[in-house]
Amino acid sequence: MTAPTTFPGAGALRETGKLCQLGIDVVRTSFRRPFQLREFIQQSWFIVSVTVLPTALVSIPFGAVIALQLGSLTRQIGAQSFTGAASVLAIIQQASPIVTALLIAGAGGSAICADIGSRKIREEIDAMEVLGVSPIQRLVVPRVLAAMLVSVLLNGMVSVVGVLGGYFFNVIMQDGTPGAYLASFSALAQLPDLWISEIKALIFGFIAGIVAAYRGLNPAGGPKGVGDAVNQAVVITFLLLFFVNFVLTTIYLQVVPAKGS
């Protein structure tokens, strides 16, 4: 038996490969029958129950901060008429999917990792494999799909709440004009801005579910190992989210021309 490769970074590369393999297995198994519909509905409702209120509460100050900051900046450069477009596009394209993904990873993803990790240390996963039941199909796929569905739905909610919060704070606190706020938004915004927001939320939900499931399936051992796996899942998901967001934003800005250009 050959010794495993021990060059610098080999462990991280190996873990990355296993994580990607799990993602491929989840995608392939998602189309295999029987589909665990009841588990999917239960997990979707659970993720919604633990994320919808914190997401709504976070989106209000998030939209307000963006609106206030951009309103102050546009006033300094004499471009108050573009405050609405700048704040709404920033909320929809960037803030909304990021806020949604962080809450999905922090609340829903940690619960998924803890649940699967506890099953692993109780040897339930091994028992399922002995009985010929695929733990990926039975446990991982419904949770990942639930995270993706809830991410898309919450992203729409955050977009609406954030835009309304930005509108309120810009018009009420900065003496902005309601007509100018809405007119600048309709003049510069376009439908692909909403599509890229939903696509980001869908991908972020997939990443959060996959990372949480992977760390739950591979705990260090014992209850402490499950706790460490939950912390690692949240940190890894955050890092991946910001990197993927940068890549998607770069591709979008190169592919989709700005409105009016």
C-alpha cells in the first residue's frame, strides 16, 4: 500500500476533491427515484422557520445603510437623481443574495451539518449503507434542494424589503424625491439584474448545502468533532460564497451590457 502524498497543500486539495465529488454525486442522485418528497418538504419548512425572520430583520438595515451611504455620495457629486438606481441595483445584484446566503449558511447550514454529523457519530449513516440505502439520496439531496429553494425565495423577499427600506430612508431621512428615486431605477435597471440575483441565490444555496452535508458526513469523531465540523462548515461556506460572488459578478458585467450603453 502506497503512502498518501504529503506535499504542501495535499490535504486541502484532497478535501476539495472530495467536496466536489459530493457535489457531483448530489446532482446525479437528484434525478434518481425515489425522490424523498416528504423529507424535502420538512427540510424546506425547517430552513424557512429558522431563517425568514433573521433575514427580514437583517435586510432592513442593510438596505438602509446602502441607501444612506449612496445618497450621501451622490449628493456630494451632484447626482442625486441616480440615488434610486444605484441603491436598488446594489441591493438586488449584491446585497440580497449575499445576505440570503449568509443566513442560509449560518442558520440552515449549521443545522444540516449538526443533524448529519450526529447521525454519523451514532453510526446511522453506516447502518444505512449496510442496508443498501444511499445516505446521499436519502439525507443529503433533500437538504441541498431545500437550501436552494429557500435561498431563491428568501432572495426575493430580501430584495423587496431592502428596496423598500432604502426608499424609505432615502425619501424620509435624506429628503429625496420619490419620483426621481423610482425614475432613475427604471431608467438604469434591467431584467437580467434580477436574474443574476436569483442565479446567485440558487448557487449559494447549493454551496451552503453541499459544504454543510460534507462536513456533517466527515466529523472528527465524538460530539466535539460535530461541533468543530459545524464551525468549519460555516467558515468554508462564507469563503466560497464571496469567491463565487466575485466570479459571477465579473462574468455578468462582461456578458450583459449596461442599460443605455
